Amino acid sequence: MNDDAALLHRYAAEGSQEAFAELVLRHLSLVYHAALRQTGGDPHRAEDVAQRVFTDLARKASALSHHPLLVAWLHTATRHAAAELRRTELRLHAREQAAFAMNDTELAPEPDADWERLRPLIDDALQTLGERDRAAVLLRFFENRSYAEVAATLAVSEDAARVRVNRALEKLRATLARRGLVSTASALGIALAQPALAATPAGLAASITTSSLAAAYATAVGTAVGFATATFMSTVKIAAAIAGALAVLSVGVSLYQHPPATAKIVAATAPALSASDLAALLRPARLAPADAAAALGAYLALPPLAADATQAGFLERAARLRTLLTILPADHFAQLLSATTTRPGDPEARLRSISFTAWSELDAPAAAGWALALVPSGSIDAKARVSYLQTSLTIWAADDFDASYAWAGSIEDPALARDLAVQLLAVIIPVEPSRALALARARGDEFFTGASEALCNAWSKKDPAAAVRTFAVDLYSRRGLQFSSRDAIARWMKTDASTALDWIISLREEHGDIYQDLIPSIFQRLAGNDPTTARPLLDLLVSRPDLPGQRNTLAATVRDWSMRDPQAALSWLKNRPADEARTEMVSWTIELLSFRLSPDFFTALELLPEGQSRNNWIGDYANNLARTDPDSALAWLAAHAAPDVAAAFAPKVKNTIIARLAGIDPTAAARQLTAEMASRAPNSTPADHLFAVQNVGTRLSRQDPEALMHWAESIPDPDLRLTAYQSLAQDLDIETVGINIPTAITHARRADLLATIADAKTRENALGMLLGNWLECDYPSARDWIERHDALSPDAAAKILTAKDPARYKIDPVSRELPFGF
């Protein structure tokens, strides 16, 4: 029996709270950070998920005490708990809207780029590993265990544990590569270590231990206690916090402390209590007025957080604030918030959001009244005031919709009253659609039209078919709202694709081409965002050959599916008949895989027939490789292509390598490109050099425009020469990666250089582009230059001036903007 099993057995057999606390401390980081990934980075919801997981562990302790790998069970249970949290009904819907409005997200460190790319995929990928492999990775990287500790848990030697971790990493790397995240096993190990190095919220282990044990006892004592479990899970945390409030806040007064409602107290007293008595017992204790004033004064005496406060500093202050909020009486929140409204900076704004949300949970009407009376200032602008109102009203509506809706309607500002009414109707429409629609229509057609986007979005999360039939046609016909209707239709498509597709087809038959791109756009969005929907959607499309644009929709959907799950997409393609339609779908998909340099490119290549098409894609892959790994691109081409194919594509690959060099050393790139063009290699055409000429010209024009002019004169092909000259004609505000753009290279200086071109036709073409851009941003100066120089023929000068004349388009000469509605 390993250590985890022994601890769980002690708790199950003896009720040892010390043993359970040790389990929580040992595995909390793993569970919390897995929950954080599953909840989109929301720390509060992650805490709730972690609470549920350890509560389940306490309840199932007896059965799980024989589980060989508890860490694997915890990871799976975390995923299930997060999924359950997302399915909560109206109250959760209201809380989510409130959190969104207030942006109550704690200050986070600058995200690690590798971990940010990995986070959305890692938990699903971990589930593809076997239980022992998954446990090895979780222990080593997510709990930061040594190989000796991993070996002890898995009951193997340390060398065997090391081999198993490395083998599991390689499997994980291969799985992620198939989903578009290419890395090495060692780099993956470094990225996986990020969550283990991140901090778990202070006090969370103690809070979860107490709450989990209490909830487990509460479940065991019968129905009456079970009735109050949801309340108990949160209030025990509050009771536990009260015990430490004196130390945390450093308040030199005697606080009234409610005896913590521990699991043993509940277990001993619950059988004699009614559900209402138990709820009263568990209600959070609030400080007496004098003690509350002292505690509040101690917190407000702390210096305000600086705008650049560190994460550690913010989390420490937030922990103190949360402790205060659990014991502060409702009538002291206004003083807390009013005293901090003058504190500038994002950290203080987030602390205010935490305080205001807590007040809204305690007394939403009072919080809403305070927010309405706010006078926007430097620290709280009008937008923040509206967010406060949205938060308090959304929480209020979850408890008493009628009162909150009537209060919002009594606001004197009509625009604010309207916006808040829309927010509240969006809260109830998922569960009371008829009532919400009736209230919206009662406010008149203008209100109903304006509210339709928000109502459709909220309703479609619960009943997408009804939301779409009610709102989508109107939304789709209104400029700028097509995406809202597409989102709702996509949700319907996920639940009943065939019916939704028939409905869209009926729209096209009734309303015409306005819905021409609706089907492909929705199919592509679903396949790209939720790969699990792709296969049934494609099968449905295949069964509808009469659908207009069916083949293009198929190809685009498979391509977008391959962005998320290329192996599944290619497996589906492999099972399709090897006909022209499949070749078209493969071509769309392989283009994406080639651009991404995906290892699945070669699998897709095998699905294409032998011939020029396959050769072209090999050349395309080599060209894309040259953009990221120029040293190996030509060698790769020679190794994977027939000699004649490699020779045909080599000039294009060489030019791509030169184009990449231009971003580092444009002068050296210009020399190489000149030599390449002079060599006149077999199979080389001017078109092969176009990309390199554009890149070298762009970089030289910003670094050394005189050198660009000399280099352009040496280019033998007239079209490529003009392309190089036109590099000087590009707008000055275009930024180039890695290049410092001298601000002194003005339009006039560029025009003077281009005016020296000997060939009249080339000179007028190059100057035409530059002067056209110059006239749009500074018409008087550009016109003055044209009139003072004879670089253009009279006809060419008149043509450019006429085309860019502000009076022709009624352009405001100061703002350079077209009139509204033009």
C-alpha cells in the first residue's frame, strides 16, 4: 500500500482528519491548476472545482483507499467536476454574467507563451495516456515530485520511473503534435513544469480540508443535513476564516468569533436539528459594530497597491481583503468602497471589484444603490460604474427578479435603464423565455430590436432552436450582427444538425443570397472550435449532394477540423472514396498542414494521387520550411523529392531563404539575390524572385534608401526592377519586424530619390504609388512637390491630382474622414 492509500485508509477507518489534511496538502496544487485550466483561468471557479473534488474524495474514501494511483483518479475527477460546474442553471448563469461585468480576475503574471499554447489541450491529451503513464507525468511535473518519489508511488525502481516518465512525455508530445502543437519532449517537460511552479492561493488547503470533511459528514447524517450541504460548503470556509482574522488583519481588538462549524460539531448535532436550524447554525458570523470599525480601519491603513504591484503582493492583499469581507457587516461595505474609490491603478480596481461583488452577494439592493449614486471620477469612470450596476443587479435578479427589474426601470437615465433592463432579461430568458420576451416586447419595438442580440445569445445557450427561430433572421439581416446569429445557429447545429441545416436551407430559398455563406461559415466554425462535432457534420454534408456549394463546404470544414485534430480529419478522408472530391478536400487540408509544417503533412500527401499535384505540395512544404529553418530546407527538398522535382523547386526555396535573410541583414540579402538572378539557374523564372525582391526592397528602403536605388538599377528584369523601386513608395507607418525605421525618411526624400530614375515609364509608375499615398495623408505638401518638379509628365501629374483630390470625395481636409453615410 503506497502513502496515498495508507493516508486514505487511515481517514476511512479511523476518521483521521490529519491524514486527510495531508492528502489535500500533497495533491492540492495538481487539482487546483487542473481546475484552473478547465475553468478558463478563473481562480474562484477553480477553487470551487477543487472543493468538489476533495469533497468527493472524502465521501468515497473507503472505496478509494484501495485505488493504486490516487493522483490519476484526482485528475479525472477534476475534469468531471469542472464539467458539472459548467452545467449549472440560472444562478450560475447570473454569477457568470456578474463576474464578466466586473472583470473580477486577480492580477496574473505575464503568461508563459509555451504554457498558454499548451493549457487548453493538456488535460484532454493526458486522458489519452494509460493510468500509470498519466500518474507518472502528473506526479513528476504537476506535483513537482522527484523521480525517487515517483518510483515509490508507482512501486518501481527509480530508473524505471525515469524511463516511464520519458516514455509518457514522448506519447504526450506525439498526441499534441497531432493537434497542431509541435514541440520536443524536453521542451514539453519544461512547459509542463509551469503550473507546479505557480502559487496555489494562500489558505486554500486549510479551507478545502475543513469544507471537504464537513461536507462528507453532512452527507452521512441524512436528508436534513444534505439539504444544507451547498450552503455549508461555502460557510465553513467563512467560519474557518474568522478564526484567523485577528492575525491576518493585525487588529488589536477582541473579535467576536463564531465557533467554527466543524464536521464533528455538525455530525454530533445534526440529527437533533431541522434543516432551517442547521442553516442558521452555519450562517456566517459578522463582527459587532465596534470591532467591525476597527477591522475596517486596520485594512484601510494599509498603503494602496502600486499600479505595477507584483502578483505576490496582489495575492497577499487580496487574501487579507477576502478575510475581512467574510466578517464585515453589510452596513460597512459602503465605507470600505467609498474609502478606496480614489485609489488609482488596476490592482486597486480589482480589489474594489472583489469587495463590490461580496457586498452584492450579501445585500444586492444596497450595493446597487451605492453604485447608482457614484459620481464618475479619475479612479472609477462611467464604464466601471455601469459594471458595478450590472454585477449587483444580476446577483439581485437571481434572488428576486421582479424587484431588480422594477428598480432598474426606475432609473432616471433612460439609456442606462434600457441597458440594465436588457441585462436582466438576458438573465431570465434561458429559464423563462415567454416572460422575458413579453417584458421586452412591452417596452416597444425599438427596445425589442436593440435587445435581440443579447437575448438571442443568452437564450441560445439553453434552447438554441427556439432562440434562432425567434431572433436569427432579424439579426442576420442587420449589419454587424451576423456573427451573433451564427453563434446561436452553431449551438443549434451541435444539438440537432439535420433540423438546423434544413432551416438554413429554407432561409436561402425564401430570402435569397444573403444566406449564401451561412452554411459553410457555421460548419467551419464548429469543426475548428469543437473537433468532436466535425465527423457527424461532414457525414451529414456528404448525405446532401444537392446542397449548393457542397464540395467547397466539405473541403473547408475538413481543413478547419485538421487545425484542431489533424489525425482524425485525415482518418475520415482516408475512408472516403478516392475520387476527385476527396482530392479537393485533401488539397485544402494539406495546404494548412504544409503551412504549419505539421508532421501529418506526409499522411495527407499519401492521399493524393501521384503526379504534379503531389510534387507541388512537396515544393510548397520545402518553401515553408525555408521560412523557419533555412539551413535545412534545400537538404530536405533533395531528400524527399525526385531529382527533377527538387531542381524545379530549388530556385523558389533559395529565394525564400534570401527573403528571410533580408530581415536580418538586408545588404547581404541583396548581394545574394543579385548573384542568384545573374546565375540564371535552370528552371528559374522572374516570378521565383518576386518574394525575395519585395522583402529585400522593403528592408533596404527603411535602412538605406540610397543603397536600394543603386541595387534596383542592377536588376535586369524590368518588372522586378519596378518592384524594388516601389519599395520606397510604401507608407511610412508600415512597421517591419526587427528593423528600426528612421523617421527622417520623409515622403519628400523618397520622392526626390525616385525622381532620379532614368526610364520615364518606370519613374512615373514608382512615383505614382508614392505620391498617391502622400496625397492621402498630406495633400498640400504632396501637391506642392508635384508642381515644383518635372519628374512627371503633365498628363500623369494631372491624373494623380484628380484621383486624390479631397473635394471629389468631400473629404474633410483636417480630419481626412469621409462624411457619415458616404
